[in-house]
Amino acid sequence: MSARLPDEVGAPPVEALPELLSPPRRRGAVGGFIHRHPGIAAGGALVAVMVAIAVLAPVLGTVDPTALAPARRLRPPSALYWFGTDMLGRDVYSRVIYGARVSLVVGFAVSVLASLLGTAIGLASGFLRWLDAVLMRVMDGLMSIPSILLAIALMALTRGSVRNVVIAITIAEVPRVARLVRGVVLGLRELPYVEAAVAAGTRSPMIILRHILPNTLAPLSVQATYICASAMITEAILSFIGAGTPPIIPSWGNIMAEGRALWQVKPYLVFFPAAFLSVTVLAVNLLGDGLRDALDPRLARKL
């Protein structure tokens, strides 16, 4: 006769243990990304809003930002003039919205150009030892001059325009990218897989493209965001002192420069462009901080 199992002898059923922890909440793809990378989400959203404002400026209730109307000069903010009017009767709201185009174009253009040129110089200097001394001494000479003073000196040699502002700020920012990339390359070229590629007879351009360049993209992308924010501030400074974009082109620096004489009695002339500039720079910096945290493997393991 077979032995009877414990449940066959009338033993009372075992009660299930109470759940001490609530079941984990499932987040969607967007919610999970925001939870893991709040800096990227917040900064990217603000940057996207500012880009949309700049692109859609003609359909956001604006008028011609250069239209003069002396009869409407120095009107305070109201339902008709959201940000008021300046000393020439121009709509400050329209000028601030259109001014976003100049700052964003300058910031993005300088970021891309400085990253490309700095990466090329940093790769050549870090991997080719015979070029290192020459290129780095040139970069050190440029870095010894404050970037704003170098940009002012370069703008003094040319006439004011958005293109010249981009070129001047790019030249001032290239050395910082070059030194960053060079430092990364100096550490990478001593790694075993790079030495193995050299021993196998792989040519230097192929080693740089396959093994060196991909490993510089993470720190370079973070640096590019800070260059973008710095370029927008530098452009505003140049325009504020009259060395940047010409007054006929509305930019946040120009608007603040024109309103500084009356800012004590008409503070809105300076407040609105300064607020837009601050929010944009803050958004780009948040995006850069988020990228740094996401691309750093030491921080990624903690998330």
C-alpha cells in the first residue's frame, strides 16, 4: 500500500504570505527614459521649445521686428503689446522671438564647427607624435587669450554679421575641443587593441577611424553642448557691446544693449531678452549634464 501524502490526511491548507512590497510599477518607454535621464528630458524639451519658437516665429502673433512706429514708443506690456515697445516703437515681443533665431543659429553652428575642427586637430595631435608639439603650442597660444577678447579682436578686423560672429567664436572655442580630444586619444593609443592594430600593420588613418574616433564621441558630445551655451552667451556679449551682429538684425544682445539706457524706468526692455537667453542656456546645460551622466559608465551602473 502506497504512503499517503500530507495533503491527503486532512492537513489545513497553508495560507499565502502577505505581500510586504507593492508590485513594481511598469513605466512606458517615454516614462522610463524620463525616470532614468531627467536632465536629458528636461533640457531636450526646453531646447525643442526654443527651436520651435524660432522656426515658427512668423506664425506666433509677431509683426515685423524692424518696423518703426514712433507714436507707439515705450508702451508697457499689455494685451496689445505683450512685451511692450521700445524707444523706436518696435514690438519687443516680435524682436525677442525673432532674436531666438540668431542665438540658436550661432550656438548650433559654433558647436558643430568647433567640434569638427577640434576633433581633427586633437586626433592628429594625439595619435601622430611628430605633430603634437606644433599643434598644441598653437592651441596653447590661442587658449592664453580669453575667448571673449579673442572674439572681439577678430570681429574688429571684419564687419558685423552673423557669419563673422560664428567664425570668430569658433576660432576661440576650437582649442578647448582639441585639447579634450587629444587627452582622450593619448589614453586610447596605449590600449592593447590599438597596439595590436599597429603591430598588424594597419595604417594610421584606419586605426583612427575604427578604434580612436568612436571612443571620443561620448566626451565630445558633452563638450559640444557646453560650447553651444558658451557661444550663445558670447554672441550676446558681442552684440551688447556693438561688436557682434548689426543693429538691423534683432538679437537678444542687441535688444538688451538698446534698452540698457532705460532699464531703470522700463525694465521690460532688458528683462524679456535676458530671460529668454537664460532659459535657453540653462536648457542646453541641462542637456549636457544629462548626456554626461548617461554616457559615463560609472554613473550608468548606479541608475
